[in-house]
Amino acid sequence: MDGAHDPRRPLALSIGDPAGIGPELALKAWLLRKALPQSFLVLADPAQLRALAADLGWNVPIEETAPAGAAAVFARALPVVPLQHRFDGTSADAAGVIEAIERAVELVHQGEASGVVTNPIAKDRLYAHGFAFPGHTEFLGDLANKGWPGAHQPVMLIWSPTLAVVPLTIHVPLKEVPRLLSQDLIVKTARIVARDLKARFGIVRPRLAISGLNPHAGEGGSMGREEIETIIPSIAHLRAEGLDVRGPLPADTMFHAAARARYDVALCMYHDQALIPVKTLAFDEGVNVTLGLPFVRTSPDHGTAFDIAGKGIANPASLMAALALAARLAP
Amino acid sequence: MDGAHDPRRPLALSIGDPAGIGPELALKAWLLRKALPQSFLVLADPAQLRALAADLGWNVPIEETAPAGAAAVFARALPVVPLQHRFDGTSADAAGVIEAIERAVELVHQGEASGVVTNPIAKDRLYAHGFAFPGHTEFLGDLANKGWPGAHQPVMLIWSPTLAVVPLTIHVPLKEVPRLLSQDLIVKTARIVARDLKARFGIVRPRLAISGLNPHAGEGGSMGREEIETIIPSIAHLRAEGLDVRGPLPADTMFHAAARARYDVALCMYHDQALIPVKTLAFDEGVNVTLGLPFVRTSPDHGTAFDIAGKGIANPASLMAALALAARLAP
């Protein structure tokens, strides 16, 4: 399929933390490019990628290019749009990590890339360099608000071939979750999910399942009242708007095969309620998708994996899935 | 395999709520008895079972018997040890539901049955009749304390061929969970689990995995401190006792196949964290096992299913798995 990639503008891949597995995954994804429907370019330090490819003994030619030339380069070499920052293994590399994300979004804004795919970052390494966001998702929301008209609320969707989930609260202590849930959060998030599943995924009438917070979804209030006070009224509100929403469903019985067949996406109340089933069912194939943005953004659903970085053993399945899904979703 | 069942004393099956699916599951299990390694008797109202079999058109002869004769009866008929209470479809049936559980335990205590298997009950229907326990598990703990020397702490294990989990807290609102966790709870529960996995399941050196409470197991305290303050010290304590315990593991990445291969049982902090993965992976095959008792007790891992009861369509897989597992665990 070399040379047969979709002739559209390439996807823009930010390199992620240079000390993590992002760089070797970018090399591997290019080696496996025949499995991808669309070309991609990398926002990276070409010297670092060249050294890594040599070190691993992988035959990945690195070619510096302007964005417009990347699709043509892709068949013969990994197209790299160089960052201003050169990685040198110091903490100053944080500046390049942030630059790669900003420039990937910029390329989409300028019409030179069709979507953004981001490799993993280590947030704690970025905080010392002025990065003020809980993670990628919120940073991309901020970039969207700066570059496009309107106020954009980013929503994290974890997508896999077997299950798609949206956690309504994410990286917060479990004990904070009940307090953070609100009708406003549930209703606004569900609207964005329904809109983007239709607009981007092409699901004409998306079916949303919403979990309960408590065991057995509270069992009529006997094991917690958040279902009665917050979740059920939210669902009523969404149904009144014409959305196909069911719930609150007991979380333990909503993820087996027969139950999954009844909805397109599950909205869950907290991180593990959403992530346990998807990582149990599709550990290597999960893709992190940001809904609610004016552009397509996907990411592999794993971290920097510093402990195995540079060895060439990192599994590229999630990045490959992220690239393939971005190609499917991109305009 | 008729007549070839294990010659040991039969298992004692309590009929559960007579208006639920328990009675038809008992009939079905007898029809499928060739798949079972050991005979069972039912604590039930024989007239109700006869009427139900006739109503469903199932060829299940019902034979009233004393416990000692049940194993011999099993090849030709479903052996029923009659309750004093006769079910009549009124709320007074709660007395018979409780009697069936008590008498099943009594048969084990008297050496006339080798283990207890319980069909589902509807707790709210029992409360009006003086039943003062959150569920089966606690009731059985009380019966154990009355009938056997020592203080017995029942521990719920959900067992399946692919995954075994123990929820440390169960039927409580999610917001109560952080407050209910303690080193005492974790350490005592883990000891019981390790002891019974060895004694009953024959696992020479059981490997216990303990989950975190918060996303990413708290990520070093940045998303909740229960790991640092409660879970990590508990694990250190258990290791010092010589137990094979790992954790706290991020709950979302501990249930895929490669992760599951590293432990025999997962101890989880709350209901859904334990039940989501096991019901996602093994919806029909889960068995509820009570550890910590002086006798074997298993149960199908589902409820009374009043909505489909009496139609003959209930899936007997979980009861069959519960009977088979009880046969494996019983002395």
C-alpha cells in the first residue's frame, strides 16, 4: 500500500516525551505504515530520531520536510517537521514537548494537517516549565479556544473496537467524585458526546448508556442517592432533548457482550469505572479521543513507559489504532 | 454419569425466594445433573416444585427424602428435604426462605451435607420478617458463629474461571468507601483469603493482588492519599507475615489477560471495582463464594430475577458453576 495512502493532508503526530516510548513508536508506526490508511508527519527533533533509529538498528530514513511535502515523503522516509527546540536529555526538553503539541494543532489550524495525534507526555516534567494543565486534554481545549471561535469543552473518550467509554470525572481522588458530579456536567458532556459521535463517527442516532455511581446504581436510594438526585434528572433532561439515553445502569452488569450491544458509548462517573472495562477488554487497542474540539485529536491510551523506553520493545498497537482512528475521523 | 456421582454426602441447596428464578434453576440443574460431579438435595417446598415442573412441562420427578437418602435418590429424582414452611405466594413465605438457609447450614453441621449452595433471595422481602442482615453472607457468618466454635468473619469472593475478586467493601454508597477502608480491614481480609485459597482451593502459595482506591493508584499521592496512608502499610504488614501480596495496583490495568496471570485473586476496594471486571469477563460463570466460614458455601452470582421467573428461560450456568465449585471445595 506504499504510495497508496489517502492523498489527503497528513496527520500531525507530536513526539511526546523524548525520553519515553513516543519516539520509538513513531519509528515503528512508519515501519508498519502499510497497515495505515493515511500518511502522518512527526513534530520532533530529527537528530534524536536518527540517533534512535541507528541505535535500535531499524531501517527508518528520517527526512526533514515542510508540512506540505510530508505526504510525498511518507512513502520513502519518515517525514519530520523539525521543532525549534532540539532535545538534549535535560529538563529543558519540556519546552520541545510543549512546542510539538502546539505546532501539531497549528498545522491543523493552517490546513496543513488533517488531525492531531499525540504521543504520551509526562505531566510532572512539564509543570516546572510553565505547563499549567492537568493533561493533554485540557491543554488542547485551551489551544482550541485560542485558535478557533467559540468556547470548546474537551471530553475524553476512550475508544476501542469492543467498547467506547467517557469518564465524567477523571484524574481526581475517588472521594472527590460524588461532589464533582452535577446535572450540568452530565448534560453538557452527553450533548458533546452525542454530537461528535454523529458528526465524526457517523453514527446517525448515537445510543448513550449512563452508569450509576453506587453499587447496583444505588438500588432505589438504599445504597447512595446520587442516582436519584443527579443522574436520573440528567437523563430525563437529555431524553427531553431527543437524545437516546438509557440509565442509570448498574456499572457491573453493563459491560458484558450482550449489554454492550445495546449502546454505542458508556458515560461513566469516574476514571476506573470507565477505564477498568475498556482496558480489561481491549488493553492494547484503546485509543484516547478528545471530543468537543474543533479538530480531530487521538492518542495512544498508555503513558511514557520510561522503564522500557529506548529498548525497541514497546507495543505500537495503540499508536497504530490512534493513527487509524484519526484517519477515519478526520475531515 | 447417572449413578456415577461422587459418593460423598450431597450438597445442600437452599431454594431461595420461591417467586424468583431459584426454583426453576433447581429443576434445571437436576436435568443437567450429568454435568455435575456431586449430587445435591434441595431445601424447599416439594409441592411448589412439583407444580412448577408440571407448569413448565419439565420431566423432573420430585422425591421427598431424609438427608441421608438424598444421594441415592439423586439418580432418579430431585431429592427434596421438605421445609416446615409451605410456600403460598404471600409475604409469609419469607419464613420459609430463611428456614431453607438455616437448615442447609444445619445439615452441614450435622454431617449430612458436604457444603451449602444458596439460591438468590430478595433481602427487602425478608426484612419485614425479622431478617436483620445486609445479605446472605452476613447471615451465614452469624449461623457459623452460633454453630461452630470461634469467631468467623465471612469474606465474599467472586470466582470465575478467568478471574477471582474480593471486594473489601460491598453494598455501601461509593462516598462511604474511603472512610470504611482501614489497615485492619485489609489485613484481616487478606489473611482469610490467603488461608482459604490454600486450604480450600489447594493453592499452595496464593498470590494476592491488591488494587489502589484512586485513579492510577493515587500516582504517588497526587490523586488521593489512601494508598499511602492505608493500603501500602497494609501490604507491608502482610508481606512481613510471609504472604505473597503485590500492590497497590492501578485498577484499570490489573485485569487484562497478561496482568491476571500474575495473581490468583484480586482484592479490590469497593463493589464495582471488583465486580466490573469479573462480570465483564465472565458474566454467566461467576460464582459467589463465602470464605472465612467453617463450611463451604457458594451461590450463583445473580439475583432473583423476578421479571423472568417462572418462564423457564433463566440461565442455569451460574448455579451449575456454583454446584461444581462447591463440590470441588467441599471436604
